[in-house]
Amino acid sequence: MRREESYAGFLEPPSEHRVSNEGERVWLFVRAPTDAVGAIVMEPYEMIATDRTYEAERAAKDAFRNGISYKEYRKQIERIRSPLFVPNFTFRSDYGEFYDEMVSRPVLAVFLMGALEKGYHEQVYTYDDLTDDGKAFYDFIKTLYPGSELYLATALET
Amino acid sequence: MLQEMDAPTQLIRERMVDFPNDGVGRDGTLVWLLAYAERLLLDSRPDAYIPLEITTHLLFPVDRFVGLDLTWEQHQKRYTELLKSIETEPMLRTNYLTAYELAAVDTGRPHIDISTIEHPQLTRPLMIVPHLYGAFLIGISSVSYADWHCTTRDLTEHGQAFYERVKRIFPSTKLGLLTLRGTEPLVPLVLKSDTDDA
């Protein structure tokens, strides 16, 4: 039985030893197979990467550390994330400013898979870092929305 | 609008919503299952650990709102009151919301509200569904209906099972069923190439 105060949800971190005092949150995004239906939602605040883009984003970060410009780095990140997230020109405040976070392309579902008070993962959560219940839920969602692409987005809780 | 009725079966494998048989229009209808973080709705137990940023929200133009099962009764009652008031209060006719929309806002909080967030291509205000652990599109119909919104009674066996499953994942989850007009994305996605900045 899940503890009443637990938000761990479906997460099974790869280690019991915390690597950070910043919490972790993991979201499941179901990218619609068509742009003709779905919801446009904001990228999770302080998102590190998604399971499907992490390696490419890490390579871009390495390139940035090795000298490419910040502008070029951001351009690479935008290209890498573009199957799911695009720069925000969709939602703006009543002051007329667009919010900094990227926004999703149309999704059929978005759901918090879990949130931990501390950080336990060196990288980002993948399917393998879900509990058995989490994997069953993920598999069910994948079957429920045929043709959709599933992403796990890991974000920091700062 | 999506192409005819094969679209729902393409997008959602299991039929989760029993839509009525008597459609009245061709705008289409969407049903979203909403999972609210009830603790944030109630703002209770301020001493309890609640991770920050564990919720998301949905935004859509106010004229697409048909109903939310959690607020439907109050919404309809308020709508009736407003319709009566319009006869004696002409100012209501010039409000930037229709009586139906105004009634939805008046009775929606904390589950749904008018948003200060704007969309560059839309002239109508956006409604916001805040404090969500998540949302799932569970029903699509290519027709629209008169005076119908989805409730738990309209869920199929598959729909009921999924509803119960989602409810058990996080503490203090409160579920809602949101019915919207139209099948297009909740707001148009604006790409950089659509803007003057491109």
C-alpha cells in the first residue's frame, strides 16, 4: 500500500544514494501521431531532457563546453527537442511576453510519473527506471494510443 | 476537424466514452480525463511535503468549454440565473463573456478558471484547468451534442477501469471529466516560422 504522503509514483531510482539535494520529477508525454488533435502544454519547469533526447542533448552540451557558441548550442537543443517541444510563441503573459519554457506539440496525454524530494539519478529517467507498476502503466498507455510516441521528461525541483 | 469517425479508433484503441446517439452538429467533441492534485485545490496541510512543480495545466479558449462534471450542476444553475438577469440587466449583454461562459467561470473555481495567459492568434480569453497531475484524452466524437457533458455514467467498462486506475496513483487525486467543443488542438500551436521573428 502506497504511503499517503508519497509522490514517488512509478519511479524506481537506479540508486538509493542521493546524488543531489534537488528533487526530481518525471513526466510522461504522449505525442499525438497527428497535429490535428491534442493539447499544447508547457515544457516541465527546469527540464533536463527526455529519455529520447538525452544522449543528443549531452553531446550538444559537450560541444558547448568545447567551444561552440551559446546561440549554436540553443539551436542544437531546439533541433533535438523539435519532435516534441518547440520554442514558445503560443502562450504569453498579459504583459505581452512569451514564457521562456518551450511548449509541446499536440499531446494526447501528459502525466506525472513521480516526484522525489531528492535527486537519485545521474542522468534522466528511462523506462528501465520505472517500477513494475510503472512499466505496466507505461505499456498500457502505449497500447491505448496506437501510433503515438511516448517520452519521459525528467525535471529538477529546485 | 478530424476525418469522420475512424479517427477516434485510430487515436484511442479502447472506447472509453459512450457518446449519445443524437448528435446535433458537426463541430465534434472531446472528453479529457483530468487528474487534479486535490491538496493543491484545497490548499490544505501547508506543513506537508508537497513537491514543487508537480502539476501542469490545460489551456483552451472559453468558447470551447461545454462542461466539467465537477461543476456542471452549479454551472447550469448559475447560467439559468444569468439568463433571467439579462432580461433586467442589459450590461450583461456587453460582457466579454457570454452568459454560459460567465456562469462557467463564476462556478468553476478552483477547478477551472479564466486565465491571464493569452494566445497571439485567438481573440477569445483562455480558460485554465490548474493543479493537474495530468490529463488524458479519452473520447473523441466527430459530432457535437445538445446539453450533454461526460460524467462517470458515460464511461464504458474500459473507461471506468482506467478512471479507477488513474485515481490510485497519487495521494489525494481528484478526477474530473472535461467536455470540450471541437476536435482540433486545444489551442493552435504557433511556430517560430509563423511569427515576424522567423
